Amino acid sequence: MFVLIFKGAGNGGQTNLFSSFVRGYIEETSASIINISQSQNQLADINSLAALSGQSMGRGGEWSNDLDPSTIQENSFVASNPPSTDYIETEFTSNQVAEYTVQTGDLLSFIASDYGVSVESIMWANNLTNANSIKPDQVLRIPPVSGVIHKIKSGDTVASIAKKYGVSIDKIIAFNNLVEDGSLDINLEIVVPDGQIKSVVVTTSGTQATAAKRFSYLPDLGDYFMIPTQGRTSQGVHGRNGVDKANSCGTPIYAAADGSSATADAVGYNGGFGKFIKLIHANGTETLYAHLSKILITPGQTVSRGQLIGNMGTTGRSTGCHLHFEVHGAKNPLLK
């Protein structure tokens, strides 16, 4: 090829057909290399932008979601560290023991139902032998679940504790976040879920007369509370200053006084209450409405005396449509 070009150049400066072809080929090739290089750089820039929206350009100028990572330059991405989570609170644990100060008119059975644990669990935690022996201002220790609160003594192991209270080792380890086969600190308190103290006999029975006498000392607030529903009194004072009104399911239930909703729970058994509402009133008293078929207010909502808050039902521990109505801190108007 070189000889032919040289020869053509030597013949009077005339360019033969072959040398023209070679020169044209070289020029076109050089131009295409430059264009390809420029287009690749442009493609990288385009794909860098498309990466931000999760798209890339395909053939024919159409956008596609199938982004080819090989065409994206490394400097197209902005490096960032994940947000810090140091601010997240981690102190709360579900195995903490609570304390409750007994109020006038309290019954242990309904304190237990409010906390979702068994009566026996509270009695074991406080060394009580009679459920009717609690007194106002007495501070009760409430376990987080039904079971036993155990203080570690010298020689205790998880295995020996599990055997003593009739539960599995794994259950104790999991609930208290213990290390398997790890040592236990003396005087450390752990919770034994579903544990039983079989050697202790507890007395939980009490007559309706005893309950009525207990609540007779509560203050009479006159007409502060209205009657929350219509029906017949199907059971006198029981529970935590409660009285039952029976009627057909769906009967309207009204707020007995102005207040706000501390609880409006439409899910679960709830210690026998089923669907229930608890209102807090400005004078420090509470009213509770249990076994509802429907709840018409939300937690935290402000309500007015006489406002429709729910419908009568038979949810929870109930044998028929009725309202279980409690007043905490004052006499129950249904007893008048």
C-alpha cells in the first residue's frame, strides 16, 4: 500500500484511485473514533442523571428501568452514611415490675384485670394470703406477666428455678434476657412467666355483701354522674364498685359525666371486660363501661356528659347482653 501511494505521489502529483481510497478511509476512521469517544462521555453523563431516577436510556432514545451499571461512572454517586440511631431509646424493657398504690374501693381482682395478670400473681408478689386484705394507700408490686417474681439466692441456677416453679428453662432465659449457663447475681430479681407457687394457698373468695360494705365508704357525688344506659339491674355491686344493667344488644351507652377517654379498647378479652371504655373525669374519678358490642370514641377523645360512646354487648366474660358499669373513687349512681 505504501509503495502504491508513494508511486502515485511521484507521478506528477496525481493521486490514483487507490491512494484516494486509503486517504478517505483513514480520515473517516479518525473522525469516527473522535465521535465515539465523545458519545460515550455523553452517555456516561446521561446515565449518571438517570441513575438518580432509576432509569436509563435504551435504543431509539426510549427510557428504560433496566439500568446498566457498567455505563455509570463511580463519581456519579454521592456517598452518604446511614443516619445515626444513637438517639433511639433502649432503656425500656417489658420485664419490669410495676408498683400500684391501692385506692379506696379497689378490689384485687380488678387491679389484676387492669394490669392483665392473674390475682395469684399479685398475691405471690406481695406475700398476701387473702385477696380481700388490701387497704387504701398500700403499695402493691405488679409483675409484668402472670407468674412469680423470684429473688436470686446463693446456689440458685436457672434449672433449679425452672424446676421449683414448674416452667421451662428457655422461657425464663428468654423473658429475662439471661445468658444460658451464665452465673446469677445474688439478690437479682427475675420474673418466672407462668410460674406457680404450689405450696401457698390463696383465698380470693368474697361475698357481694363484703364488696358492698367496702364501697359504702365512697363519697356520694349527688347528680355528678348520670345513669349511662337503660335496662334492669341484673347484678348488684361486684368487681371494682361495678353494677350490671341488662338490655338488648345494641342499646345505647352514654358518658356518665364530662371527661376524656383513657381507654377505648375494642380488641381482646381484656381481663374479662371485652370491648370496654374507661373515662377520666376532672374531679379525679373514673368510670368504666365493659362488655360493649361497639365503641364509638377513640383513646384521648374529650367527651361530654350524655354523649353516645358505645353500644351494649356481651364481649369478654359475659353470659348475656349487659353493661358492666364501674365508678372508681365515688359511689356508683346505679346503687341509688
